[in-house]
Amino acid sequence: MAEEQGKTGKGINTGKLATSMQKRLSRAQEKVLQKLGKADETRDTAFEEGVANFNKQMAEGTKLQKDLRAYLAAVKTMHDASKRLQDCLADMYEPEWFGKEEVDTIAEETDILWSDYHDKLVDNSMIAMDTYLAQFPDIKARIAKRDRKMTDYDSARHHFGSLQKGKKQDQAKIAKPMSLVEKAAPGWAQGILSAHQIAQTNLTRNQAEEELGRAQKVFEEINVDLQDELPQLWNSRVGFYVNTFQSMAGYQQRFHKDMGKLNQDLNDVMTKLDEQRLANEAAAVNHSVTPDAAPKTRPAPPGPAPVRPPPSPRPSLTPAPDTQQQDIILFDGEALVSDANTTAPSQATAPSQATTPSQPQVASWDSWEVSTSCIFPLQPS
């Protein structure tokens, strides 16, 4: 019994597949005839304009949905970045600093504010956007179905029309065999054969007429519904855009207002913390310098070094004309010079006096000092 059910199901599927293939073939033939101009096509200019508006509206809505999702992803990213930044500040903020509790509270309220803003955008804007676009796939499928049913209607209409036009030709074709049959068949048989042929022709024409009626009914039902829905959908875009962007603008305004208040509170805490830091630094400086402590005096800069008198020029001796030298005795740093043949050092060493080869050279101070120290030269008798 299961095998019989399987065979029955397989037979039904085969029949549906054959019917579907026959419809596709018929539609393809009809489209070819219409493109070649051998068959007219049902046209509706107003409906075609509505379909063009529908395609434009669907493309705009799809782009808006994509951009709105990108905006929500950016809000989520900013929320995460803000939370990490606020947590970092709360962790670095030392307990003894001014406004520690305020900083922790600001961090918590900032996180809540971001979460609330994101959730409102999702609930009121994104969900509304998805609901708005959810109707487009169904209408798009119905428009495609209308095109197929319109082709079926045109095909049935052309088939029935061809049968109507060929009615006289079919009757002539039937009459010709009847004339041949009349020669070979008895009279009673001729009427039966003629009636059978006429019945076959009428059956084919009746079937074509019924098929035309069914195709027309299906096409008109879906066509009427779309003609009502497409303009309504086209006009609904204005209200949808107003509600979407008006709600987003309201959420943004409230969010930035509350966020601005939190930022102002944080700025006030930072300002007071900086004032506390400056006060602590000033107190530390005042504590290091007491009022009773006398200012330290700087040591007087060293005076100029004492000027030493220039050393006296060392006397140089020149030999007397009679080749006798005056004796100079050094004793305890004092020089005893005879008054007879003593020449002033400035005169003995004047650069204007030139010595001649015949004159004896002036002995240098160093050589004379070495040769005469602690030696008493003999006086001439």
C-alpha cells in the first residue's frame, strides 16, 4: 500500500511538473510573439509607473537601512571606547584626590547614558526600519506573479481569438471530408460524422474560452490589489522618513544634553583637583622657608690680587778703560758698589749704544753671579 501511495505521489508530482513546464513554454512563446510584434501585449501605463516608483522606494529604503545599521555600529563602538576611557580614569584616580566619588559616579552615569541611547535607537528606529522594508519582498514577488499571469492571460486571449477567427475555416475543412464521405457512406452515417466534428470544434473553442476566463480572473484580482497598494506604499515613505529622523533627532538632542552636563561636572572636578594641587605646592614651599630664619649672606667676592712691584733691573757691568773691574760683593741680599767706577744699569744696557768688536762683551748677569758668588777678587797693589 505504501508503494501505491508512493506511486500516486510521484504521479502527482510528475503531473505538476509537466503542467509547470507547459506554462513556461507557453509564456516563452507568447513573449517571443509579442517582441516580434505578432501578438499584442496588455499594457497599463499607470501601473508601470507605480512599479518604477516601487523599485526606487525599495532601493532607497535598503540604503537607509544599511546606513542606519552602520550608525548604530558606530554608536556601539563609541560606547565601548567611552567606557574604557572612563574606567581608565577611575582606576588612575587616587583615593585621596579631590572628587574621587564624583569621578566614579560620572563614569557610571556615562556608561548608562550610552547604553540607553543605543537601545532607544535600536527599539524605535532600527525595528521600525526593518518593519518598513519587510513588506517590499512580498510586493515584489506579487509584481512578478502579476507579470506571469498577465502573460497567461494574453496567451489565452490570443488562443481564443485565433479559434474565433478560424471558425469558418474549420467548418470548411469539416465540409470537405463530408463530401467525400457522402460518396462512400450511407446517409444516416454522414450526419453522425458531421455532428461529431462540429462537437470537437465547439469543445475546443469552449475550453479556450474557459481558460481565458480563468486567466483573466486571476490576473485582474492580483492586478487590482497591486494598483491599490503601490500608490499607498509610495506615499507612506514620507511619514516613515519623518518619524524615523524626527525620533533620532530627539534622542540625539537628549543624549548630547545629558552628556554635556556630565562633561561639565567632570571639568569642574578636574579644575578643583588642579587648584588643590597648586595649594599643596604653595604650602610645601612656605613650610620649607620659616620666618625666623635669617637670609643667608653670600661671601664677598675676592678682591683684586695685590700688585707686586716690578723687580729691579739687574745691573750689568762693563769693563773699565783700564781693564779693571769694580768689585761687587753680595751680602745678605744687599749689593756694595764702589762709587768710582759704577755705571747705572740703564746706561749700561741702553739699546742705543752699540758695541764694537774691539770692545769686550758685557758679561751676562748669570755668568757673573756664578763666578763671583762667595769669591772676593784680589785688589791691585
